Amino acid sequence: MTDLPMTGPHILIDNAKKFPPTKAAMREKDYGIWQSYSWQDYLDQVKDFALGLASLGFKREDKMAIIGDNRPQLYWGLAGCQSLGGVAVPLYQDAIHKELHYIVNHSECRFALAEDQEQTDKLMHLKDEIPRMEYIIYDDPRGLQNYKKDWLIAFTDVQEMGRRFGKENPDYFMDSVNQIKPDDMSIIGYTSGTTGNPKGVMITHRMIADCSRGFLEWDNLDETEEVMAYLPMAWIGDHIFSYGQALCSGFTVNCPESTETVVNDQKEIGPTHIFAPPRIWENILTQIMIKIEDSAWIKRKGFDYFMKVANRVEKKRIANEQVPVGDSILYQIGRFLYFGPLVDNLGMSRLKVAYTAGEAIGPEIFEFYRSLGVNLKQLYGMTESCAYVSMQKDGEIDSESVGPPAPGVEIKISDKGEVLYKGPGNFVGYFKNPEATAETYEDGWLCSGDAGYMTEQGHLKIIDRAKDVSKLNDGTMFAPKYIENKLKFSPYIKEAVAHGMDKDFVAVFIDIDYGAVANWAERRHIAFTSYTDLAQKPPVYDLIREAILKVNKSLSEDPRLKNSQIKRYLLFHKELNPDDGEITRTRKVRRKFVAEKYGNLIDALYDPAKDSIDMEATFTYEDGRTTTMKANLKVRDVNTF
Amino acid sequence: MNEKNEPILRAENISISFGGLKALDNVSLTINPGEIFAIIGPNGAGKTTMLNVLNGFYKQDEGSIFFEGKKRPKNLKPNVIAAQGIARTFQNLALFTGMSALGNIMVGRTMKMHSNIFSQALYWGFSRKEEIEHRKAVERIIDFLQIENIRRTPASMLPYGLRKRVELARALAAEPKLLLLDEPMAGMNLEEKEDIARFVLDANEELGYTIALIEHDMGVVMDICDRIVVLDFGKKIAEGTPDEIKANPEVVKAYLGTAES
């Protein structure tokens, strides 16, 4: 282990030597064709860019912000910045001005790399406010030829400058790379932060390399894997997966043509390894269900029948029991008729392993994919641990837990029920925020902030955020996210917010899934004009009640949670939106904020005299403009078991 | 825009009648290379007729047209004129509905294809090479108009705004010296209009196309055009920059003095 290169640039140089020019390191779909880059190309691009940065005065420990969709150039830029001993700061591409301002300012970026005109525009606004940012570099020149500024340079121009600089200073690149130590900072990952300002998580080369190799070994992944890079580069999951793991194994990263073409592009590539948050899995499932509902009745019936078979078979497989011969035969028929073509259509027929991480996934969703034969597994981690804490092992899958500790990780549960861990991915600290760092570490153990426990099999089970778990007035444990996640298993529910702390019972806000409910309504000839209008239709309320009843039923089966069944609900007038501050960019509910902003709605839920409430809503656009609208929201009761 | 002495197209004293109706009456205009030129006017002013004359779809009764300084023979067929480098889009979409967006755009390249139908059918030798060349050109336009995700979608399945964009793509695919757009933003919502306006500007600035367009929406025209000609009842009533047109009392009368919008 010890003689393996430990920093991104060192591994890259090693890969360029190790792999033949025919081995693709990266592919990008451009002009309708997959363009390949070998590891040598990757290195050359990185080197030219790095030297260009050097000629612009980039020094060790300088920071560079990176913003945009997953383009090879942005990954090269990231590696280029690291090659000079710099630190990359990837940003969420849909972040609004205020968030960007905070992060770019706080991280002290001198350089910024943007994908296109949209992102460049955002950064140019920032530059006026943050003089420390000296240069903005852009990849796609489209629409930018009239922006004539000395400090605004094209990616290819920087590379050209680098080639000239390299001729005069032939040893510069290698000298810089050799100065990088494994324990140097490699990126600062800003966490979206459910409370207050984002915090900059400092991560080193060694952490990325150790965790990436840990993941690869766990599933025996090697350089033959194909992955799709389409999740935000600012998400630690993508960094580990499309950058760290790709470097450490040498596998191929594929960048889709655009965000709208991901599904088709994935079909063409047929990835062998997928890493995605539950939201993506939910979306795909919703899409499948809509298409099934639209298909001819015989197909629909057949699908339902064989899904039931697959579910039975999967339950047996998870429990490591013998599958009855009859079901086994039926499953094969189902696979031939339905699952095979479906999985192929999703571009998952070559899949070896898929992970869901970042949030809890619904057992039904999880089991659905597993029933289809997709090897979906759960993983638990966070930015502060490089996404590396625990993950499920083949043959030891269950839908409720997140698996045993990953190699090298120790987990313990605090007296208060919080999950603590130690591992190779544990972060150095929050950038310029030692107080927050001190709060997070307790005697060398990292406090996850999640409540959970170890099961008898030694698997970690996460219930909820530790600070969110509270009690109802009668003393019943109230775990809001646990309930919300159960609700979100319904294809018609996009988001939910459960209330119950210091109350007599549990009540919820529901955010309908506009696409799925609109489709459902259209097929029943229910006319509607907008999201707000659709959400307030009585049949939609009935539809959601069915979903809530299911959740109540499942809650009633757990003696500890029996009393936290849902008694009242209302359908929200708008989608919860990060721009309005109700959820984070990674779609986690900001409870305190919602409770303050919608206090009157919560009061209505707990006021038995009220069956509706007038609401004035404010929307924020991405450019900061706001608009107001009025709505009348109904409040309904629901039965418990 | 870049001023060259030689106009790309000059129409002199054009008149045309349909039966007793004089659709165009002694209209002259010049289109300079590199500019965005607009013909505006109330309904029935003769805007589309003018466009049809410019691309040879109608034959003028009187007057003459000079393309790149050379007088155009009056009876020249529209396909010959198209081959000379004038492409257009239509007010009412004219796409092949059963064909994919990609196929429709490829049609725009037919003028530039030289191999014969038999070798094309075999996809062999020169025609193979040619097809790849043309596909590359089309892909650049698909990238330019950001329609990668509908490449394989049949035109009939596309929403209106995207069909308009595919039609624009097809016209661009012909790499014309002069691009005529007949109400490119008709029937669109504000967002779609802004998108198309952006593409028209980019086609002009980045790809260097000379564009002449007809448009109803005064706001958009004023924002993106370099020069404007105003028609009313078949006559030219004004010509100039957007600012000059806004200040012209004749134009105000034509637009506001009648019941027309």
C-alpha cells in the first residue's frame, strides 16, 4: 500500500505511464459523438492548464473556484490547480448569488473556472464585489466573444500560455507536483448547511486516495469500469466517484452531452458503476411508473404480476433463503419479458454495483431496483468523512440499514444515541472556523449529528438527524425524517415536512410531485391550471390520503412509533425550493426555517376548528426577484390504526 | 455592423399585384453584409410578399433584384436562388413531420451534397465521406441551438417553440449568405422569444450570418436589429435605425393610428 502514489497529480502521472493510449480515461459527448481522452491526454491537458495558471501567477495554496456541469475541462482544471499545490473549491452550479458570494469570499479564491456564459456572468458580478478574485477562466466560449476583459480568459488560451511557459520552464510542472505532500489540502467542499452559512470542509489528497481505494476494494472494481459523471461536482460523492476513484482505478468517466440527455447518454454508455442520491432513484422510478400507467392494460397487468414475483424472489434472496422453483421459473420469464428490457432501457444492463447515498432511501424504492436485478446498495457518509463511513456488502443487504463499517472505519454510538466514527476520510477541519471544528470532534471521534444504532448483524441503522429526533407530548419518539421518507416512497409525494415536537400528534405538509400527479389527474380528466390549483383539488387530497394511510399502517407495526401516526395533513401550495431557502441544494428540509416561515400553517394543522387557511406565498427567482401569490389551503384529517 | 460598400442584396422599385390588389408598390431596399435587417409593418402590409419576392418564390411585376451586385434574372427558380445562398424559414412551419429533428436539419444540407442517389444508398466511398462531413456541420448547428436532447425526436412530437428552432436550424444548415426569417417568434411566449432573439443575435455575431427578418413584435425587433424598413399597404413608409424608426411620425401613425396592433 505504502508505495502507491497518494496525491491526485502523482496518481495521474502514474496512470499516464501505466495505461495504453487506447484506454479511455474520459469521454465527452460532443457534437453527437463520444470523444475519448486517454490518460496521457488527461495528463497533457492538466499540465498545459497548470502551467498556464502558473504563468498567471498561481502559487502554492492558492484557491480556485470551479463551477459548472461535469465537463472534462473542469476536472482537468481541478487537477491542474492541485498540480501547483493549489486547492480547488467546487461550487454548486445552481447556487444563487448570495451563496456564491459567501463561498468565494470565504474561501479566498484568486482564480475561478466557469463552464459557460451563464456561470461566467455570475462570477463577473462577484468580481466587482470581491476584488481578491483576480482571474476568471471559462471553458465554453459561446456568447462570450464580446466580453473583452484582461482578467477573463478562455480555457484553451490558458493552455496555450501554459505550453509557451512550459517551453521556457521545462521542469516547472514536475517540480511543482513533487512539492505536493499527501497531507496537503486538495479541495474545500462546502456543505450546504441546514443551518447558517455553508462550512468549508478541508480535505487532503491522502483522504481522497484512501477512501477511493477503500471503495474500489470493497466491490473489486478496476480500470474496466464505466461511470457517468452528471451529479454536481461540488457534491463529495461526485468528487470521490468521478475524480478520486477514477484516478485510483483508471476507469473511464463519461460526461453527458447536456443535463437533458443524461438518460439517453447513459443508455449508450451502459455504466458498470453508479453512485447517486435517492432523489435520482426516485425520479427514475416515477418515470417508469408513469410510462407503465400509460401502457396498454395487458402490459400493465403483466408488469404488476411479474413485479410481485420479483419482489418475493428478492425478499428470499436478501434473507439468503432458497427461492422456490416455481418462483424461480416465473422470475426468469419476467426477466425475459419485462425486467431485462426495462433495465436495458435504463442503461443499467451492464451494471455491477450501484450505490445510493446522501439521504435515506425508501425500502420500496430500494427493493424495486433490487427486484429488477440491479445491485443497488446503501452507503452512509458525509462530506466530513469523504462519503466513507459504512456501506453494504454483497449478500448482506437489507433495506433498512446502511451496512457494516467500511474498512478502516470505527463506529460507536454515543450515550445520546448519536453516531460517532473514526476513519481515513475524517476531515482536517472547517476552513477558518475552528469553533465549528471543535464542536464536531469529540476526543478524536467525529460527531455525525445523526441518530442511529447498530443492528444485531453489526450493521449501522440511521433513524434521523440527532437534533431533529424529539418527543410528542405523550412521550412517543418522534423522528420526522423517518416519517417523511416513508411518505416520499409514494410516487405522488415529492417532499414532506412532519411536525410533532411538543405537540399531541403528528401532522404533515405534503409537496406533491407535479409531474406524477398531473399525469394522474389528466388520465382522470381533472382539469387544473397550475401547481397550486392541482394541489388543492379534492381528488388529489384523496390520492395523498391513501399514501398517508399506508405510512400509518407501517408505523403502527412498530411499537415504538405506533403513536407517531399522522393525524392531519395539508398539501403545500408550491414546491419546496432551495432558492426560497426551505430546503438545501441537496434537498434536505430546513426545519427551523420552515417552522418560522409557515408558522400560521402549522397552527392551522393543530387547530381542530380550522379546515382551511389563506396563504400568501412569496417566490424567489434565481436572479433574486420575488413575486407574491395568494392561495387557500385545505387541511384534512386522516385515520390511524 | 461591419460596413462594406457592396450590399449583399438590393431590391429596386419592386411592385407586384395579385389580381387588382397591389401587394407591393415601388418598394426598394438594400441589405448590407453582416447586419440584422428587419421588415416590419401592420398585418397585410406586404411583408411576407416581400420575402417571397426576395427568395424568388413570387416573381415581381416590376423592378429588379441584385444579389451580390449581379442582377438576378427574373425567371430564376427558387431552388437555384437557394443554391446561390438565400435560405429561409416559414411563418407557418414547414417541417417534415415524420422525420426526426436531425433528419429535418440534414435536409438543409441537400443543396451542398454532390454524390448521387445510388452511391448514397450504398453509403460507400465518396458519399460516405460526404455524409460524415455534412453530419458534422449539422451537429455544430445542433450544438449552437442547444437541441441535443431532441436530436432523434420526430418533428411531429415536438412542441411549437422547438419546431421553430428546428426550422431555424435547417435554414442555418444551408450556410446561406443571406438568411430570411419569416416571423421567427410568432406565437411564442416571452421566454421562447428571448431564446430565439438570443439565437438570432448569436447567429449574426458569432457565425457571421446576414439576416433579414419579418416580425410583428416591435419590442424584439427594436432590440436586435441594425436597420429596419417599415411597410404599410404595400408601400415603404420609413427606413432607418431602430431609434430613427421609433421617432418617425409616419410609423407611429401606421401602427397606432389604425385598429391594428
